Amino acid sequence: MTTRAELEQLDREDPLAPFRERFFLPDGVVYLDGNSLGALPREAAARVEKAVREEWGNGLIRSWDDAGWMELPARVGAKIGRLVGAEPGSVVCADSTSVNLFKVLAVALGHRADRKTILTEPGNFPTDLYVAEGLAKLVGKGHRLRLEPAERIVRAIDPDTAVVLLTQVDYRSGARHDLGEVTRAAHEKGALVVWDLSHSAGAFEVDLAAAGADFAVGCGYKYLCGGPGAPAYVYVAPRHQRTFSQPLAGWLGHVAPFAFESAYRPAPGVGRYVAGTPPVLSMTALEAAVELLLEAGMAAVREKSVRMTSLFVELAEERLAGNGLVLASPRDPERRGSQVSLSHPRAGELVRALGGRGVLGDFRPPDLLRFGFAPVYNRYVELWDAVEALGAVLAGLS
Ligand SMILES: *Cc1c(COP(=O)(O)O)cnc(C)c1O
């Protein structure tokens, strides 16, 4: 049996422990919802304050150059690229995940014009499914979505598969696809893969270049801690960057925006995936957060994440046995991301009651309690406190 004292000892020995102080977290809260909205890095708040007062307030229009606002999409993109193992110059920060998905999916379909199937999972995140459906309709060439459960995806790739569209880590169960394996299987059948890394980046090591990935997108406000509505990112493998321009051709993806030409000429690289003006304040916050994650290092983050999720499963099973909770995430840490989901018929009530005790996780219908672990700010002892609170709310069910 693991004890609370043992978890306190793990915190004392934890090389990532000093990062906790670099986040603002309210007293009395155990925050296990960083996979919906990452906590606030103090440095992000400080940089936004500076960007507002000095850069915007005093610098005014001059700050586009003087404060480097113009370079934000490429600069922040490059930093995110280092977190996900992208080749230099293959990531930009822009727009939302949904919008970026639209861009890369459109280009990917263009690359495989003779094929009509977009292969994905029924449990993929809804926006991914909706964007694919909407794009297929817009293109009007008879593309269709084929939905297969995760374990059947690889076998379902066939000569009509244009694109395999997958979120690497399932937002409900936390189950994780092997990026390299699926990409290889798709390429063997002549298909391309679009990866959604929303629950991957900042949670563990991703190596897009080594996997031979084609396209990827992901979210800035979950494990990346970029703040509510933070801009997203888009990765395009160097070999795919020049072939097509993406459909949201906007002036800031033009090769020379300030020439104000009437005709669109795309920027030579991934820069063409920028459409319009960057949200400077949001991107400033995201940049500070990503720098902090780079400093922590993804190997250390993953090591602690595996330990945390495994300990959480162990504690929940030891201390909450017989309460009707069932592990809904893979037991093998290699097969899951940085979250643990438990199912219970009254999950919604339980999550609400946990919130009343300061333990913030979330409810995913119909029956999941979902807990995300962010090794840069979560402490081992919080695992104990969360399980303790869950025991108390289970006991209080009437
Ligand atoms: C959170 C999330 C998104 C978010 O999309 P937005 O356009 O930023 O709202 C998209 N896909 C997945 C898999 C997500 O988890």
C-alpha cells in the first residue's frame, strides 16, 4: 500500500517540483483538469502585462516590428515544433485547431485526389469529425467519412483511403495511438495521415520527424498552458510544404504581405498556413508557457506522468474498491496519454461533488470521470488527496 508520506517523499525527490511555484494555482484546489485548460504560468501573466502596457500602450503600431509581433506565428511555431519533434521551419502558430484542421485536411485531400475516403474513429473529438464532414461537402467530389474503432483503423486503410485523420490520444479514455506505427501503415497503402496532437503536445515526447508524419495540428490551451482560447499550431512535413497552398489563403500567408499585391502568391514554406493577423496577446502568453515546458523537458515530464497516472490507478483500485468504479483507460502506461478515466454510472454527480471539495476533474458523458495530470505543476501528494476526496463523495452518494 502506498501511503501519503511516501507521496510526499516523491515530491521532495521530484526534479520537476520547482516548476510548481512558477504557476499560479489557487489554495485549496487540486487541479486535475489541465487537459481541458492548463494552469496559468506566472511568466505568461507577466509577459502579457508587458505586452499590453509597453508594447501596445507605448509602442503602438511600431511594436509590429520593434516588439517582434510580426514574427510571433513563426517564432512560437518553432518553439512548439521543438516540443513535438518537428523539422525546423515546419510549424506555425495560428488560428484554432478546428481551422488548422480544415487547412491541412484540404491540402491532404488535394495530394490524394483519386481517393475518396477519410478514415477516422467514431470517438474522435467532435470538431475533427465535423470539420472533415463540412470540408467533404464543400469540396463536392464525393468524399466520405469512414468511421472505424481505434483497434480496427490500421486494417481499415485501403486503396481508397486518402487520409487517416486521428487524434493521437483519445480525449475520453486517454488511449494513445502509436504515431510511427499508424503513419507507416498508412504510407504503405499510399494514404496520408493528419494527426491531432491536442492531448499529446506538452504531455509527452512526440517525434513527428522520426515518425515520418505528414500533417499535424493541436491545441494551445491544454497541456501547453497557453491560456483560454490560446492559438493553435499546424505542422506540415517539409516534403508537403510547397505542393499546394491551403484554401484559407490570407494576406499574412502571402510571400510579400506588405507589397499589397492583388494576386495571391503563397509564402514558400509553412508560413503559407498563416491566414491573417496573429492574436498578439494570446500568442505572447502561449510563448511563455511553451518556453517553460521546453525548460522542463518532455522526457522528465513523461517520466513523471507515467508515474503519476500509474500511482493514481493503483491508489484508486486499492482505496476505492467495491464502489462501482471501473478503469476506463489502458492499464499499460505505454498505451495511454497523461490522463486517467474512470467510469461510474453516476459520474456527473461525482465530478460535481468533487468540485465542491476543490478537486477539479471533468465529466465526459455518459459515465466518465476524467483526470488529467500535468507533471509541471501537479504534485504526487495531490493524487492521494484526490482519491481521498473521491472516496468521500462515493460514500456520500444516496
Ligand atoms: C481540444 C481539442 C480541439 C479544440 O479545437 P478548437 O478549434 O481549438 O476549439 C480539437 N481537437 C481535439 C482532439 C481536442 O482535444
